Amino acid sequence: MMVGEHRKPNKLELRLIDLIQRNGLQFQYVGNWELLVGGKCPDFVSTNDRKQLIELFGDYWHTVKARETPEDRAAYFKQFGYETLILWEHDLRDERAALNKIWEFVRNN
């Protein structure tokens, strides 16, 4: 059922895809159920040999309708060897700051 609901990137995910591509970051969108980790679908995965994920949380859907916290999500993927960066919708308002978060995550994990 979830696959049918989310086949294409939403507007927020498209913004992050664009940011990733313009800056040559080594992440790929897989939120279309292209990748499952323990039965859950992350939003972005590293395209190099590192087990890194980016989860993009919408300010409304992940606060009002949240089924799990960002910490829960990161801990879940950690048990499969993945480090996870949580980015929020409001983080993308300042592209430079969002890029810095991603670069810091890549360097430190």
C-alpha cells in the first residue's frame, strides 16, 4: 500500500535532489521503495561504499502525524549498520546551512 502512495519524489524531496546534484554530493534518492533496510524505506542513500542515509522530514507530517521520532528512525537503521542524518523541511530554507550539515555528516561518519 505504501509503495502506491509514494512512487515519485515529493516537492520537498525534489528540492533536496536538486541540492545534492548541484553540489556533487554522493547521495541518491531511494524513497520510491528502491531500497529497503529492514523493511523500511529510507529517503536517500550514499552512493559510495559508506553506509549513510539521509532522512528528510516534513515539518508538518513528521510532527503532527509522526509514527516514530527522528531518533527512533535513526536507531532503527543503525542496527543494520547505517548512520542517518535527519534533515527537516525548515533546514532546506537555508541551502548553505543544509549543505554544511550534509558535509559534516559525511566527514564525521
